[in-house]
Amino acid sequence: MAEQTEEKKDTSESKRVHVYPLIRHSDMNDEMKTEAMELCVTACEKFSSNNENAARMIKDTMDKKFGASWHAIVGEGFGFEITHEVKNLLYMFFGGNCAICVWKCS
Amino acid sequence: MPPKSLAKGKQAQAKPKATRPGKQKDGDDMTDAGDGTDGDGDWGNMTKTLVKPDDQLDLSEQELKEEFTRILTANNPHAPQNIVRYSFKEKQYKQTSSVDQLAIHFALDGNMIHKDSDEAQRQRAKLGIPEAQSDHAVSEAGEAASGAQGGEAEEGKDEGKDEQREEASTPAPTQTEGSSGGKKLTNQFNYSERASQTYNNPYRERGTATEPPPRAVFSSNVTQWEIYDAYQEDFEKQEKNKEKKVIPGRKEEDKTRKRLTITETSGDDISRISKAAKIIERMVNQNSYDDIAQDFRYWEDPADEYRESEGTLLPLWRFTYEKAKKLAVTSLCWNPKYKDLFAVSFGSYDFMKQAGGMILFYSLKNPSFPEYIYETDSGIMCLDVHPEHPYMVAVGFYDGSVGVFNVEKKDGPLHRCTAKNGKHTDPVWQVRWQKDDLENNHNFYSISSDGRIVHWTIIKNELTFQDVIKLNMPEAPAEGPDGTKIATIGCGTAFDFHKKNDYMFVVGTEEGKIHTCSKAYSSQFLDSMDAHNMAVYKVRWNPYHPDIYITCSADWTVKIWERTNKSASDKNDSTDTSAKKPLFTFDLNNSVGDVAWAPYSSTVFAAVTADGKVFAYDLNVNKYEPLCEQMVAQKKKTKLTHLEFNPQYPIVIVGDDRGTVTSCKLSPNLRKQPKEKKGVAAPDPAVREQQEIAKLDKILLMVRDPTDQKST
């Protein structure tokens, strides 16, 4: 499996490596979504080598902007099942290898 | 204490207590001194009651007489007798003679003070108790004071005491109180003013819980290959979108569709309340026009019972609309489906004062404001509502065009012909829907002053036209100034299709001629005659009798005609067809704008004149005079232009040249119908029609030309 994907990657990398932010799932309103997305991009670019700091920055900023109890996951491989407040979830990919999940649950 | 101990000492000295052997054993022990005092009392009692203690020794007389000599001294037997101290004076040890004989075995500090003592005096002065108080009060006070001093045990005293105490401490206390119930005294340590002892409301708890914000569960897995796949998918989508963008128009279409939906939704906001608003509006109208509504339903002119050949019209609602006030009513038409709804077209009959036109739809349920309003750039001269599709309305304009409106669509006409496709060159005076043709296309006819009768068909959202007939004058073509010959053309003003044979129709012209025509022959009339001296304004077939029609004209007359059954060849034989005589002629003393048969009777018709009057006739009752001649217009100069019977209710609507439509109720005499025999069910429509025809025929028989009768 791993080998296969590796092969695939090799073939596709010859085409292009995508790094743009890609929203996988979100039920936020448009305004909030764009703001959260930009924040995630900024955080991941700022702490490109330290996912923990990036997550902390996302969480703190979201707390400030949209009220308390935000949670953020930044990582390259993880599984999760979360309970979130409706209209307060953003799950996106960024940079080609990084997944970010931000949600609010107080 | 000192005095008491003093007394005790005396007692001990006075009474030698040698009788108790138990005591004798430790008799020299001073600790027994207290007990001795108690025993003293007992001894006294014993001698009297002769009660012996169980353990008393029985002594013989001799033994009793035996004397023991013992002397009580004040010396302490435990005190050392041989204390020596060094004397610095004599520089040697010397025995001290003075030995301390005092031994204290128990001490208790009392808290009572004598009332005469200095301390008591001071205390009293401090508490403000006057010196002159009675012994009782003083002792009480003293007790209180001592109690208070003595302390904590008194804390539980009730409020009553406090109260009493307060009274006692006031400068002028009443002695009787103290003596009566015993003074209750304050608790100095836990005391509160009476005024502050208010009732405290009990506390209660109440709680509410808000609903927590809605939540949802979301789960996913992140792996590198999933991220990769997602990007790949998204990229493909983007590529596709780019391809789509290449095709122009589609995007725009989407946009317009979006815009449409937006306007629809925003329109919904207003239209949501429109129904409720309409109901309220009608309710308000129902209230404000309640008396009229009652009249409409129930009023029957009671005077009709006492007169045979007279009737009246009761004016009901008056329909006006601010913007239509300067326009004339040019035609009226009841809606075939909703019997309370009618359409009114507005235009101007004045050649010099042409302005815009208007179509209004009024309901009897709301006389104050039209249900639908359409404004047009050109005056509307006529309109007709489709009998089967009541939302379709055909109109004819002053500028010669015809149009079709859909009531369901608020914005302008569905179709309107232009100069390119068959538009008339003169005002259109009448339009009339026909049954849908074989291909189910809606179609209608129009007549105009330009002498053409045009058949319009709506085919695939397009209005196509076909000239049916040209009203050529039989006279020789007029000669123009330059010698060219122009065929004179009659100016059509009105037409009506036969109720049964819908290929046949009669046409009235401005020259006063009546032509009977057929859709089948476009070149020639079936019949033609000079009916009136001036313009014919309206032609209508009788609703029951197939051969009778009525005309009205500007020459003040209304005439009733019978269609001749002669064939064309016969017509040629007859010496002068144009000299044909009408069955009836009625002179109304003014230009007659409109005439209409009543829908319920073959012999009743009504006409309106330019001097504001409505005439109603029933040939069955009176063949020469109207049953009713009534002024309906509000002002003298107002001309009545049109009138129409309601197909169901006994009312007529009358339009005038000031934009007003008046509804009038016909009195019972104006709507007489053949009496129904009691117990017999109402005759079915076919029978009734026959009855109506017979009724009219009977009257006609009397007026028909005898020679004419022979020939038929």
C-alpha cells in the first residue's frame, strides 16, 4: 500500500504539488470560514516546524475572536471524533501534508 | 464569707460535739468543721423527732455519764512547733514563737455585695437606679445585675424580659408593673430594638435552564494519502470548472437565474402578507359597506307589488379609482368564473383628448379599490374576458393595436400587435373571444374604424392575424382630387356573433348600416341594410331567440331586428332590402351608448344614454314605454357609456365618461320570469329556453308586418 502511494506520488509530483488551503468540511458561515481559514494558514506558515505552537496560536486567536472554548488540531496524521457546536467547525488541509481541524465546544 | 465563717466558729465553740464516735476518730481533723455545722442542724431535729441513725452506738447509762474532757484550740496541730530562724541581731538561731495557725481548706469568691456597701452604691449610681427605690425593687435589680454579671447562662431569656427591663430603666418607672408580673429584663448580650424586629420574607429558589447550543459529531481520519487524494480531487474539479467557464452564456444564465430567485424570495416577503392584507381589506369594506351589501342581497322594492308596469333601480356600490377619474369607461365585462369580478377598460371617446388607458378589475367584495390595475400608453376602447380561460383578457387600443393580458402576470400585456403584424389603422371598437380553434389555439376577433374585421390567433406565443372581411361600401368609389379612385370603406363600430351559428355575425358601422356577415365569405355580406341614421354603437343577439338582435345608435334610438331567412337570391329579388323595417323602435331622446339583453329573460333589455339615464324595458309587459327610466349618473353632464348585466345576480353595472362604474339592483318588476307552478320542479334549461323563445315570438307576432308574415 505504502509503496503504491509512493509510486503514485512520484507520478503526480511530476505534475504538481498542491499547497493551497483546501477546506474539506465546514459548517461555518462564509465570513467566519474565510477568517478561520486565513488564520490557520498564517499559523501554519508561522510555525511550519512546530505544529503544537501553530495549534495554540489558532486556538488562542479563535478564542479571542469568536468567544471561548475553541479546540484545534494540527498534524500530518491523526484520527478524531469530536462533538462540536453546530456552525463552528472547520476541517481543512494545508500545505499538501498538514491537516487542521478547528472547532468550538464549550 | 468572713462573717459566716465567724459564726461557724462560734457555733463550734458553743456546742461541744463529742457525741458522735465516728467523728471522734478524726475529731482533731479541721476538715470536718463544715460537716459539723450541717450536723448541728441535724442534732436539733433529732432531739425533737427522736430519729436515730442506724449506726448509732447503744451506750449504757454509765457510758453515757462518762466524761471526756477535750478542749478545742485554735492551734493548727499540723503546724510545726519548732521553727528556728537565724537572727542577725543576736547572731544565732532562735525559735520563732509565732506559728501560723491558719489553714484554708476551701475558698469561693461570691458575687453578691451588700446593698449598703460602697460598691453597691456605686453600681446603683452607674445603672441610674434611684436611691429611693423600695427594697423589693432594689433586690430585684440587684438580682438582675448579679444575674447579668454572672453571665452566659442567662442568654436565653425571652424578649419579654428585655422589654420589662427597658421599662425599669426608664427614668420614671411604674412600681405597680414590677409588683404585678415580675419585671422581665433585657438580655444585654443578645438584644435588638423592637423597631428593627421586622418580618423577613422567606427565600425561595427558582431556576431555569436554557437549551444548550446545538451540537454535532464529526469524525475523520487524516493520513498523508488522504490529504493527497483530496487535493487531487479538488484540482480535477477546478480544471473542470475552468473548462466550463470557457463556454460563455451559461454562466450568465446562472446569474440571471440566481437574480430571479433573489427577486422571487424578496417578493415573497411582501406577498406573504398580501393575502392576509387582502382579507382584512375586504373585511373592512364589508363593515363599511354593510348596508349596501344587505341591500344587494335582500332589498326588494316593496312598491313593485302595487304597480304593474314600473320598476326601479337601486344604486349600490360606486366604483372609482383616482387615476381613472379623467378617463371614460369604454367597456365592461363580467368575469365568467367569478361572478363578483368584472373588468373595466378606460380610454377616451374624445378625439382631441387622448391620454393613456387603463384596465381595472373590480370585485363586488371590495368596492373601494381595484383588484388588478394595468396602465397602458394608449387608450383602451374595448376588452373581452375569455369565457373559458378567465385569466385571458383581449383588449383593443385607440391606436389600432390589439393586445392580450394575462391577469396572473402583473407586468403588461402578453401579446400586442404592432404595425408590422396586422395592426388596425383606427381605434379598435370591439374585440370578442371565440372558441379555441381545431388546434386548440386561443383566437379572437376585432373590429375597427378602418373597416377591417381581423381574426387573431395566438400560436406559440405569437399573435397572428387574418383579415376576415372588409366593410366596403356598395357605392361607387370616391374620386380623389387628383382623379384616383378610392374605395369607400365603412367604419365598423360593433359586432356580435350569433349564439348558435358562430360563423355568422352582425356588424354595425358608423354610417348606420348593419351587415350580416359570415366568416366563410370575406368578400360579400349575407345581408346589409341601413338601420340607423347615425353611428351604430352596439349590436347584440338575443340570448334566447336565434333570429332577434338589438341595435342602438347615436340617433337616439334602440331598434330590435329580425334576421331574414331569405337566401341571397331572394334578397336580390326584393326591391329594397335596405328599407327593411325594424320590429321595434324606441326613441330614448338622447344618444344611446349601449344596449344589453338581460340574461334571464328574452324580453328584457336595458340601455344607457348620454344624458345619464338608464332605460329598462320588458316587452312582455310594455312594448312602447320603458318600465324604468332612471337617472344614474351623479352629475347632469355625465354621459353613461356602457352597461352590462351580471349573469347571475339581478344587478347591472353602468359605466360613465368620468371613470365611475355604478352597480344597480333591478327591482322585482324588472326581472319578471314566467311564474313557476307550485309543486312542479323548475323547468330544465332547454324547456325554459323554449318558453322564452315562445314568449318573445308571441309578442313579435303582433308587430310583424302582415305581408312579411305571409311570405314566411
